Amino acid sequence: MADASATVLFAIVLVLTLISAYFASSETAMIALNRYRLLHLAKQGQRGPRKAQRLLRRPDRLLGVILIGNNLVNFAAATVFTVLWIRYFGDATAWLAPVALTIWFLIFAEVGPKTVAAARPEQIAFPSAFLLQPLLKLLYPVVVFINAIANFLVRPFVRGAAESERLSIEELRTVVNESARLPARRQNMLLRVLDLEKVTVEDIMVPRSEVSSIDIDAPLEDITEQLANSPHTRLPVLSEGDKTVHGVLHLRRAARFLLKDTYTAEDVLAELEAPYFVPAGTPLHTQLANFQKERHRLALVVDEYGNIRGMVTLEDILEEIVGEFTTDFAANAPDIHPQDDGSYYIDGTALLRDLNRALGWSLPTDGPRTLNGLLLERLESIPEANVCLRVGDHLVETLQIKDNAVRSARLWRAPSADAPAGDERPAEED
């Protein structure tokens, strides 16, 4: 009979161990759930995620019911195990019972179950929610009472510590970059969308000197030839004498006067769309929304004095998201000319961001926008002859200096044995 009684006590300890393991694993699984995946599954109407989401709205009450159950089970198991220990080993070694039970519970009711729960939170949390929810209703008065006292005691330590669960742009970027299971191309597109607010229209605009435009004061024969050979569908129409912007001409509307035997400048002006101006510092995500709102595809970029700095199009912004529309941008870019020795001849007007994207470089973009601007900033003067200098991990040799600007330069990666990246002192050629 004594053996039967001991068997029952040992069975009770085993059952209590399993119950304790359930509460421990449920606690870890609930806390380890991905809140955004949980929200997604709950919106799909799945019952387990919906119940888990409802429980997590009040984490103090969820922890309250779990810990009440867990501690009640643990203390009950300790009492039964002590009785069982004394029966077999006597009162003299009763102090060893808590040590043995602690080791037992750590292995089978704490570390083991919680490790599994941390690895598979959804498989444990969602089924557990079906039991925890009615258990919370059953123990609701006790949970509320204990939470009220606990919250009062810890209030000085948690005041102001609550943070919004909304992700910042940088946090969302990390999620997309590290956790999203997407093809590399689509992942890069999402990252570029998040970077739109860091880039302004000035960073991607076509500089004023490179904008294809129509001089309304030019001979009509020149205008006709320019329209016939233009690679663009929209062209700004200017008066070069006073830099007046008259509007934007769509080539489709140009057919209305080109089909005439003769036409005048007034015929051209009659087909223009009103010019659309944007400040140079407008972030790209704002400008993209403005293009959609204003129903424009082309904008002229102006500085703080109202002077035209360049032009930006909807396609320019889209290329910032999806990448260049060519398969090999470095090979097709007119500003970049690869050489057999691995170096590149690059026009001084080339944008640094385009060079970094096309060649996988890391030229600094927090200052000047063009290669010419970067070199003049590093040289701190306009050189009278060609020079060599180092910029970060690259060596630069100016090839042509004209009209107070570096018109072209040769760039290549510096060998590892060269001077440190911080050594950027120019050295004049012999």
C-alpha cells in the first residue's frame, strides 16, 4: 500500500511537471511571437492568432494568469516531492529535496520547454491561447487583484518607458534587409522606396547644362530639326536671352504645327503646357506624390533664388526604385567609359550617385553632387594643370581642365598597398 501511495505521489509530480512546462512554454511563446506576422494572420481570420492577439493586448493580465498557474503548480509539486523524499530518505536529508526538485524542474519544466517555445512560438502560442483565454476568465478577479498591486509597485520604474510598436524607417529597413524572404531584386526595390525620403530632386536631376530644350528665339529650321531628332517626348521651351521658361512642349502636340507648310513661334507657344517648378531640396517621396497629384511627368528644379538648376522627370524617380532600365548601366552610361586596364574615363559632370550605383563604388555623396564638384572640393582650388589625388578607395587622374572645371578624369581602385584612405593629398604630375 505504501508503494502504491508513493507511485501516486510520483505520478502527481510528473503531471505537475508537465503542467508547469506548459505554462513556461506558453509564456515564452507568447512573448516571442512576431507581432507583425501575428497581425497578418489575425486579419486573415485564423482563430488561434486572433485569440493570441487579444491576450497580448493586456500583457500584464496574460503574464498574471500564466504566473499564477505556474507558481501554484510549482509550489504544489514542491510539497508533494518533499513528502515523497522524506518517506524514502528521512528527515535528515530533507534539505536536499528542494535542490533535487530545482534541477528537475529547470531541465524538464523550464529550460527545455522554453527553448522549444522560443524556436517554435506559433506552434505553441496559438493552441495555448484556446486554454489561456478561458483560464483568464476563470481567474479574472485574482489576476486583476494581483496586477493592481504589482502595477502600483512598479509604476515608478516603468513610467515613460512604454514605446510605440510602430517601426521607424530605419527599423523597417532592417526588417526588409535582414528578415524579408524576397528575391534580391524585389528586396532592393523595397529598400530604395524606403530611401526615397533621404534623396532630393537635386540629387537625381539632369543639370541645367545638360537639359535638352528649345530656344524659341532660334530659327524655325533649327527648331524643326531639333524636334525631328529629339530622343525625348517632352522638351522645355526657353528664351535663351533672358532665361524665360515659356512652358513644356509634348512632341505629340508638335505635330499640329509641324504639318503646316509654315509656322511661327506663336504656333509653338500655343501648344505649350504650363511649366511646373519644384524646389531643389524636395524629397523624392514627396515629389513622387506631387507628380501624381499635379498630373505632371516633368518638373524644372529651381534653387532658393528661383534660378533653374536642372530638370527631373517621373522616370528619374522610378529608376531610383526599380533601377536603371538598361541591363548594364556602366556599359551604356554616356558619362562612363571603361578601359582595358580596369580604369574608367568619366565625364566631370557625372553624378556621384550614378557612379556609385553603376560601378558599385562608395564615393562620398554628402557634399557635391558631381565628380567635378567632388574633385574641386578636395583640391580646394582650380588646378592649372592635370593632377592626381586619392579619394577614399579610389585614385583619380584629371584628364581635361577647361572653363574652370574638370571636364574628364580617370578613376580606378587604389591597390591595397597604397596609402591609407585618409591620405587624400593631391600630387601634381611631372
